Amino acid sequence: MDPAAIEQRILQAMPGAQVRVHSDDNVHYSARIVSVDFSDRSRIERHRLVHAAIGPELGREIHALSLDLKSPDEVAG
């Protein structure tokens, strides 16, 4: 799956988020996402939001996904 397609899925689920997805092989990915949707949510809840946004390709076309998930306050502070 193309990193831009993953970015679009995340942006559809989390409008206004800052999303950057990178992959050297279109199988292993890293993503940095800054979103107000992460405010006051646990690490697990944040991961679940992203996994739901990406959909069933996670674990199929996407073999590995490393996530750096922050709220705007965490980035600013």
C-alpha cells in the first residue's frame, strides 16, 4: 500500500491531523501523527483509532507499522 493512501485514510478519520507516513518497501511503515483526537487518550486508545482508520489492510498489505502518536499539547510542551 502506498504511504500517501495510508495518510489519506488517517486524514479522513482524523480531519486536521498532521500526518506523515514513510516506507522504503511499501510493506513496513512508520507514521508520525499529531492530532487533537489523541488528547486525554491512552496509548492503546490512540493506536486503536489509527488502526480503525487504516482498516483491514493492516496485517495484510501492511506487515509492520511503527507509530509516533502525539496530541498538539505534547508537541508544544
